[in-house]
Amino acid sequence: MAPSSLHADTRGSEAITVQADRKQGAAVLIVVPLGYASYEVALENPQGKRFWHTTVAAPDSGTLSLAIPGAGLQQGSYTLDLAGISPQGAHTELGRRVLDVHMND
């Protein structure tokens, strides 16, 4: 399954289409600004409830590779929130994007 890509520092109103299935979930690549020790990612389901979240170490390449689990994932519009975490632990909101999840059967 090909990953969907987005840039953290763009605030487009257009949803990003993400292909997913219940076994493999979804793969998302996020281009992030450098200078943070780690990043926190949260995903809200179409009902506005937190579906999934994770904290990941800063990648060397500037691109986060996320594997969103398929269990409980359903077709619809999810909101992805991204925050950068400084080496001192301070959180900075980096972006919020809508992911339009399409399930493959």
C-alpha cells in the first residue's frame, strides 16, 4: 500500500486522501520542520474522539513515517494534529490536517 504524503507546515483546507485497510492500516509520510527532539501525532475519528496517538523521535531525513493501525479504522474524515517537542520538553503546534480515509476491502 502506497503511503500518503503531507507537509506539516502547510495549512491547506483540502483533505489528504489516505488508502487504508483493516489489516495493514494506513501509511502516512509527514514532512516536518527540523529542530525538534520528537513529534507528537494525534488522530481524531470522524466523531471528534481521539482514535490514535503516538510520540516519535525526530527522523534524520525530516520525514516522519507513520503506520496508523487498521483496527477500528473506518472510512471518513479524520483530523491529524502534529506537535513538535523541543529538547527541553516544550510542545509547539505544527499543524492540523484532515485525512479522508478510504477503506480497501
